[in-house]
Amino acid sequence: MKKNQKIILISLLTILIAIIVGIKFIPFGTIKYKNEKMQSSLIIPKLSSFDYECCMFSANFKSFRSQYILKKELDKIMANYEKKTCNSKDYYYDAENDITITEYGVQGGFPMNKFYIVYDKGEYNCDNASSVAEIVDKSIYIDDFTCAEVLEPFYSDELYQYSYPCIKSSYVVVKYKNGDEETVEEALKKGTITISDLDNYNIHYLKEEKSDSEFTKIMLNSREMKISKSDYNILKEIFNSLDYNIDTNEQEARYIVEMDDKTYEFYRDNNTVGYNGKYADIDGDNLTNIIKILDFTFSNNDMNNIENVSMKIKKGTLTNSSATIIITDTNKDHYEYGLPFRIDKLENGVWKMLEITGDGAFNLPAFGVDKNNKLELNQDWSHLYGELKPGKYRLVKDVCISDGCNAQKYFSVEFTIE
């Protein structure tokens, strides 16, 4: 090879090496990036390409640039956002795109390194940072995944045994907005999620009704719900005993009850029950029992499903006769909250409504949350139940979700009396 050719070749190799080193180690700034597979725009280091987005809001990228430079560039990006710290974990709020970045990092690879950004819609606060982000079966992202085809029980309640169709419980996880995760089995035991949450995230499972259960099922407002067999029989006896001789009822039914292939409509406004187009007046103990059983059955099956609403007991306020609760409502349109509540007790793993032994009347003012999205209320139950004995309880409240408060949703906070 001629001398001039060697010089040219060496020069080209030097330039190529310089370009590679420059791409690897020299900062080039950032760009805003989004494609049709991403849920939001993200600021990322230049000379990076989109790889994939999985698990709702986890965007993954690849780049020839070094791990050191990618980490440095990502740190600079985060420094431009509002930093929030909850439970010793940092979050970064991007106000322009209204997202909060919960986690980011760099992973080594060949020939390209990778980095990821995990984010969620909206602005975080410490009250919602540990809430559920999603439930995912990670096995579906594993190529050629196989598992032993035998039923794997992972949870049971009073009515059903729930199982996966094969051995994969370690792959089905709950991801929290603070970046933590745990198996569905663990989250169900803690009460962080319910079986209905698995349906919302399309998690496949099998359920088998227990033959020795003290509970049975009932259709209430077109939803299958569990009910104790004793309460079921009380409802059945009351409905069958009524004299249906009133022609019309123009109110909206609060509860539509399907049992034994019959459909009954309960109208709370004027205390009537409908069946086969006729209606019957109901009062006294029958009315009291219907309200108690239907309200408890509905709430017990649909507790704590009000989006962006939570409740806790203010530290240092719990006694055996009262407590101060703090309601947090981060919805754009806030609910209104009243003084009424009830208390349930956990007995042998089953929640049961406490019997009222005193005056059950409440004042009925409506309160809203303050500028910090919080509302404090003192809840004194001494006039309802007297002093509570040692045990585990929950205080249950409701919000109206229809005109005239004919439909409600329920939320609760658990506590222990020593």
C-alpha cells in the first residue's frame, strides 16, 4: 500500500474513531419525542431511538451512546422538572405534558445501550404515590413462556376459590405508582386490591364456588354479589310475603334484586317493592331489614372503588367512642360529604354490620374538601353503638352519585380497638 493511501486510511480511521467517541461521550442535548405507540411526549437524549412501551407507561429506548452520558443527560432532564419526594422516593413532575416520572435508568447492552422512563398521567402527591398503577401478567411478555398446566390457587373468599390455569403466580403482579410491585396473591391478602380489579386489567383466572360456604350469590343491580345465606333467606321470605296490589310506581328503583329466577324492585323514596308490574307498601321491621341487608350487601361487594377518594384516621384521635377522619378527594369535581356513617366489625374473617343500640339520627349538612383537597370530620359513634369493645372495625361512609342520592358509592377506613 502506498504511503499516501496509508495516511488517508489512518486519517479516516481516526475520524471514525473520533465520531464514535464523540457520539458515545460528548453531550448533544435533548429532543422531545413521541410516536403512535406512546401515551405521552417525553424529553430524551438526542441520538436515541424508541424501542417499545410496555406495561401501560414504561417507555424504553436504545442508543449507541455510553451509559455514563445517557445517565448524565437523563439527570439533567429531570432537573428541569418539579421534584417531589414521598416516603423517601423522588418523583419528577413535567407540567407541560402533565405527567409524573416515577422511575428512570440506564441498562448496558451490545451493541447499543438502553434506557427507560416510567411515568404516569397527572401530578403526584404523597397520598396517591403508593396507589395501584396497573396489574399485569408479565408472562405474556416472555417469548416461549411455558408453565405447568395444573390449577394454582392464589386466593379464596367466602364464596369462591380463585386459581390460575397454570403455575405462574410469581409473574402476575401489582405495580404501584411509586415504582414498587408485589404479586397479586400478596396484594389480595393485604386488601390492596380486590378480585374485580383483576377483571379491570384483563387478568385471566378461574373461580370455583365453594360447596361448604356460609354465603351464596345474588344479582343486585345487574351485578353478581355475595350475600350470607341467612340474609338471602330473610329477603326471600319478606318478598314472598308482600301483597302486590298497587298499580304504578314512578320512582327510580334503588335496588333491583334477582333471586330464585324472580326480579324484585326496591324503591326507597316511598318504601315500596315491585314484582311483576305490581307494587306493595312495606314498613316496620320488614323495611328495616330490607334496607340493612341490601345496603350492606351492595357496599360490602363494592367498597373503596371511588376514584381519587381515600380516608384515614387522624393520628392520635382514635378512642373506643370516636375518631377524627381525614378524607382526601383529588378529583377535579369534588364530592360532598355528610356526617352519616356506619361501623362494621370483622368476625371470623367476615365483615358484619354492628347493630345500632342508641339514637341513629344524624344532622345532614354537606361539607366539601379544602384547597388542599382534604376534609376533617369528627365521627362520634357513642350515640349509635356505645363504646366499642376490642376488635377490628371499619368506618363506612358514602357519596351520592345520582340526583336525589338514589345511587351511592361507599368507602371505608379500617381501625383496631385494643
